Amino acid sequence: MRKIAFIPTAIAAVVLALFAWTAYGEGRAEAKPMEIVVLHAPTTKIPENTIYKGPLKGGDLWTAALSQVRPDITVRKIAVDLSTGAAMTMDALVASGQAPDVYLDAAMRTAKYMVPGFALALDKYVGDWDDFFPGGLDAVRRGGKIYGIPWATWLTTMNTNTDLLARAGYEVKPGWSIEDFLAMCRKVKALGDGSSGTYLFAGNQSSDQWWMPWFAAFGARYYAVGDYSRNTLNSPQAVAALKFMKSLVDEGYVPRGAASNTDTEALTAFKAGKIATGSMQAAHAVGSGFRYRFVEFPRAPGVAPVGAAAGLTSIIVHESKDEARNKAAALVAWTMTSPEAQRLNVYIVAGSYMSRKSVTDKGLLNERDDEILGVMHKNGVLDMGITMPKFTPIRAMMFPLLQQFYTGKMSAEDVLKTYEANVNEELASK
Amino acid sequence: MIKPLPYLFLLPALLGFLLSLGVPLVLVGQLSFYQTDYVVTRFIGLANYRAILEDRAFIQSILNCLQYALMIVPLQIVGAVGVSFMVLDAPKRIRDAARFVFYVPHLAAGVVIARTWRWMFAYDGVVNYALGAVGIEPVEWLIYRGSAMSAVTVAIVSATVGTYMIIILGAMMAVPREIIEAARIDGASHGQVRREVILPSIVPAIGLCALLGMLGAMQMWETARYLTAGAPAGGSATMAMDIVSTGFEAGKHGLAAAKGVVMIAIVGALALVKRRAEG
């Protein structure tokens, strides 16, 4: 009996001792530097075609700069999980009461958090807003105050595998039409080696800028200019666009399984050299083992040129009750967007383009960037509503409809009617 | 007189249950009465539950889960029993090797299993190649509801049959040898011994496997998510997928919590019905 009674007593004593030791240790812990938590979209490797040959990776440059100004601040970085294209990591942190001090991500995700009371109004904490492009600042302004810092702009337009097209005997000419595009698809298919003219997917909601520009190629608009209160996609032009996309599926100009294929598979197939065209950022094509060139999207007769699809990346700062923390977090966010950090971090690391006017070092950009920027300067920017606070739930509404459409279970008219109803219901909801 | 010692030993497990399951369940239940995206939160009473009644996608996912259970569980049981019978009379090292071989897939992460089968069920994948070898036209497995659900079923069964085989084989080996020998003395054939003696003796183990299989099918997420992504249009989606999508993609965490409560109620009710049916 004594032996049996000893065991639980010993266990309890050990547990109590551990608690006491931990509490004692916490009490004796010396004051630590203020730790600012930064949740950021995953960084990419430095592309080989850059001019920077120094030892620092982009992310380290701004933390080194920060440590010179405020050595009492340390930064802990957490990378976002983008496997679903959703704000899952941020939501989980916020729900558990551990909202990061600084959140850097695509504006389609950060827009949801630019709410007074959650995000810090940055007007009084940092300055030189004049150095930012006005379009970027408009996207982070709410009720006249600035709740975010524009970090970078990513641009996508149609990339073309020029080696594959040369084998197929096709060359893309400026201002090419839908008929030209179909002629290209026929030639690529005629190669008979499994290559396809382009790629369509509806298996997941990410990288939808791959197919969204097709609507603009037929003259359809997602929203009226400057008015995101209701969706305007449901139109004869959009019906024509959908029927065109279905024809690509039915004629075998895209790999089979469009209803279930995903963006990862699309990009993998493109970089493997099997796909002649696809909409992407310059950074996504890096590492492809073939020559490629960015061009504008083809368009239907009488339709305005299709702009480059653009998205903004922005930084928000979580408002804390501790004013010292607010100041520190605002400084961290500002340092991340300094001209020096943008010059390297934004372009070289993230493969995007700067949001500051003062960062115009042409030496950073290469021929491919010039091609994409050229499309933007010539044709403007395609407005897909990416900076809307409700873009994330809305973007999830099209791909299930496309799945039914590509398998012939839904007509183009019904897809657009259902999409319009769902989107407008979401836009009208609180 | 109440003896405190047994409860002291139960305390760590009870604390673990409360912290990892009990408290979260209560919090989810509480969250289900709110509308929140974790930035703005407001109390809305039963509105989320009313919304579920009109949520066709979620209702479809419930039906999908029930269908998965009907497809997956019998195959798991038949597979586990079949393989167990095959190795029951084999030498010990063969039995141990079989346990290892069939259990190994279970050790792989669900994402790995799903991605591997997605690759195999691709139009130009291994499965269609094998079908082509016997003169059958290739199938676009992942774009039609029936074939997509079948693909998920195959992936799940292949990964889990080993687990149930271990349970079933253990139960078979626990059948008293005297009963088997008595049956043989009475003239029972090899097949009759298996059908009339061993199988009835392992019914409790089969029941346990069926319950575990059903619970697993009803709560499945990663295999369906990464193999079919719920395509086409939610036709192969599960309740868990719908809940994750509602919460983390649509940002409607209160509604997702309400759906979670409904899912717990459905799974709990099914488990209760099954236990009552067993008497």
C-alpha cells in the first residue's frame, strides 16, 4: 500500500515542481526587446536575372536597416500558407487572439482587415506618402484615412512559349485577334505531341487571373468604372467569352480535365514546355527551360485592348492598446517599404513592381518586365475588383460554376445569371 | 467510500479531453450564434442555422458523406477480412510482413496519398494506361461526380485497409483454437470453419471497424480536398470541406461553426444508431 500511494504522490510532486520552476523562471526573465510579429506572403528566391550580387536576401535588407534605427525592436516572421488562396493563416491567428502586428499580403486578402479598430490608421505614424503612386494609396484609404501601405504591384499578361510556337510555325503579332489565337491553337495541336495552345482550369480558385482576362477580351466588364456595389459581368459579351472558353475545351486546345485541373498543374505544364500561352507574372516563368515573351491578350473585333491584370500587395498594421507597440509596428511596416527595401525586396524577392515613384531604377528590370509593363502602359490595367474588401469570398463563386459549365451541365447564360445573383447578394450583405 | 486514486490516474486524460475537445466544442457552439469574420462580430441568434437549411452545397456535402460511408466502409471491411483470411494460416513472418505492407500506406500523410492518386487518376495517368492495356477507353475520372467519388473511395480504402486488417487479424487469431478444432472434428470444411466459426466470432471487431470507417468517411477532408477539390461543383465535396471553405475562403466563421455543430450532431447520431442496432 505504501508503495502504491508513493507513485501518485511522486508524480504530483514532480508536476508541482515543474510549475514552480517555470513561474520562478518567468519572474526572473530579463526585459526582452519588443518583438514585432510580421505575417508575410512567402518570399520567392532571387531570380538569376537580377543585378544584385550582394550577400543579403531581400528580406534581410530591411531588418538590417531597422536594427540600425531601433535596436530595441526585433522582428519575428511567419509565412502565410497560400495553399487555398485564402486568408486561413491570418484568420487562425486573429481567432486565437494572436493577430500579427504587421500583415503583408495581396490586397485581395489584406483588404478585409482594413477596418477602423482592427487596422491602425497610419497617417500620423509615418510620412512621405507623396512618394507612392496615387492608385496604390487609393486602395488602402478608408474614410479618408490610410489603413495600409502599398508594398508592390504584380502584373500579369499573356506569356507565350516562343520556342513551342516556332515549332508550330506560328508567330504572335501585335494586336492579335481571337481568330489568330484559334489559328495558333490549331497549329500547336497539329504538332501531335500533346502540346496545347493554352490551359484552362476550374479546380481551385487561385491564379484566376489566368482566365479572367478572357472576359475582357470579349468586351465584358466585372464592375462599372469606380463602382463596386454590383457586379456587371452578366452580359452578351461574357456569354461569348464563356462559349469561347468552352470551345477551347471541346476542340482539345487545352489539356483535358479543365473542370478539375488546378493552377499549380497549369503552371507546371507551362514550365514543362507543353503549353503555348498562359497568363502569369514574370516571376512565375523564371526557370522555364525555353524562350518566352509577354504579349497582350488577343481580343474580339471591336473590343478595346485588354489591360494587364494587376493586383496590389499591401501591408497593414494591427491596432494595439499599447501605443509604444503601435509606433514600433508602424516603423517596421514603413521600413519594409523604404526605397532601398523596395528596390531589392519587392522586385528581386517577390518579382513584383515598386509602389514608390522614387524607385525607378531601370537597371532592375529586364526585357520580360519591360514587356509586361509595356502592356500596362499601352492598354492600362484590367479591373477585376481585386482590392475590394469582399473579393476573397466573391472569387470563390465562379470556379464551381465553371466546373459545371466545362462538363456541359450548365449553360453560359445560367453560369452568368447564377454568378451575378450570388455576387450581388454577397455585396449587399453586411 | 470513494477512492480517489482511480480518478487521479484519469485526471491527465480528462484534462486533455477537456482542453482539446470539450472547451473547443463549447466555443464552436457559442460562435455558431454569431456572424463574424474575426474583424467584425455581431450576435445573430439562430440565423446561421436557418441559412444552413437553404444551403444546397452543404446539404449536398452531407449526402456525399453518407454516400462515401456506404461506398468506403463495405470495401474496407471486405478488404480487411479478405486479406486477414489470406494470411491467417500463413507462417508468422508472412503475417507480420503482410501487416507491415498493408499498414505502410496509412503512415503517409493524407495530402501525399491524395496527390499520388490524383496523378494516377489523371487522364494520361497510370489507371487509364492500365485500362487502355485491356482495351478500355480512357476515363476523365475527376470531372464527373460518380467517377470522382470512386477515385476518392479507392484512395481512402487503399490507405486504411491495413489498419482494419490489423484489428480483424488480431480478432481472428484470438478465436479459441478449441472451437475451430471442434468444428473440424465435426466435419466442417476449411471454408465452413471460416464462414461459420471465425466470421461470427469476429463480428464485434468488424463492428468496431465499421464504426471507425463510418466516422472517418463522415469527417473526411484532405483526401477529397487534394484529390478532387470537391469537383465537379461540390459533387464530391465533404462536410468538412464545405465548413473549411465557408470559414476560411468565404470568411463566414459563424456559419462555419454552425455547420460544424450540425456535422457533430449527424455523426453522433449515426454512431448512436449503430450502437443501438448492435444492441
